[in-house]
Amino acid sequence: MFAVFLIFFILSILLFISSRTTSGKGVNGFFELLTVPIQRLTFDVLHNKTNLKTENKLREENAKLLGQLVKQKDLERENQALRDQFQTAKPPSKKLLPVNVIGLVSFVPGSSPVDEIIVDRGESDGVKTGDIAVFKDNLVGRVTKTSPHLSVIHPLTRKDTSLTAETVKTQALGVIKGRDGQDLILDNVVLSERLEKDDVVVSRGDTDSNGAGFPPKLVIGKIASVNKKASALFQTAEVEPLVDVSRLTIVFVVISN
């Protein structure tokens, strides 16, 4: 690049000198013929370099704006989740710790369900094994493992889930159990109880003297189908969760005493 400018500079001086003399008119025409392409080339190089800088600057600014937009949308969703949660009567808001979902173990969209939920708060924030996680009035799962700054939550749909539950409309009692990682079963319901499709199932309440366990009246899901046979000791119902845990970005841990 420097060599091009040097040549152009020398030729320009010669052109100027030749243009000052009558005898230099022929030489002047020759130098003009020689230097015009160089001038055009130099202009194109400078112009393209300027355009490239402008394009790169625009790309950087667009990338920056997109990053700011993503952060703004995340903040809006988080603020909305906080407003919705703290307007909910159950559980008491003073016991709630908002945590961000940072990992979904074994989850593949359309293929395999969520096995574990990883969140960004742990022992240093007061989270303990056995604490439950909620979203609005919905029961999400239970904390099964903690470290100083992380916790693992098992969703209700895991096979190791078991808690006492009841239906809202008919007040039938049973035990909620996870099945296949996708749905739930309301089991151990005596035949004399009445189960209805679309009835909402809530937690009955299984807390101990320290406040650990499942509080009452948290939504578990709604009945999708009922399986009742006169020859069986109990009837069962398939229960669909009302919250898709794979789409949650923030949940709330109920801090026990």
C-alpha cells in the first residue's frame, strides 16, 4: 500500500512540473494517461477500505444491540415471573427464593424428558436437601442435592416421586407417583371415592415440624383419564402436569426453617 502511494506521489509531482511548461504538454498527456488508472485504483482501495470499516462497525453495533435485546427480554421475563409469584398466596412469599434454571439433565426436545433441573443457588443461599420448588401455585419438584452455589431439583414426573394428594372437586385422596418422566399417576384411591376427568389434583400436605416437605394446596396437575375396575382394590387416574418444566427459566425454592 505504501509503495502505491509513493509511486502516485512521484508521478503527481512530475505531472505538475510538466504542466507548467509548454514543451511538457505531450509529456503531460502521457503522465495523465499513466496516472489516471492509478488514481482510480487508489480511490477504489480507500473507498472500499472505508466501506469495510463502516460495515464492520455496523455489524458490531448490531451484535451489541441484539445482545442488549436478549438481556432485556430475559430481564422482562424474570421480572414478570417475580411479580406473578409474589402475588400468589401459596406459599408465603417471605419463604421463597428465586433461582435460575441453568441446566436440564437428560432432556432432548421431543425425545427424552427432564430428569433433573440444575439451578444457580445452593447451600450458601439457604437451600437445603428436601426443600421444594414451585412456580406460581404449581409444584415443580424437590431439591435432592446441594453444593455451596448449585442445587439439583427432581421434577415430580420422576419415578421416585411419592406424595399424598387430593382432588379439588371431589376431594378424593390418593398418592401421586411419577411415571416415565412425562406424566403422573394418582394411585391408591379407594373405589368408594369419585374421580372425574379434568378435576385438579393438589398436594394434601406432608410437612414435618421443621416445615420441610410438601405444603398443602399446591397444584400438581389435572386428571386426564380414570382407570376403575370393580375387581381391583384401588382405582387410579392419569394426571397431566400443568407446567412444562422444560420451558421454565426461573423457579422458586421454598426455604424451610
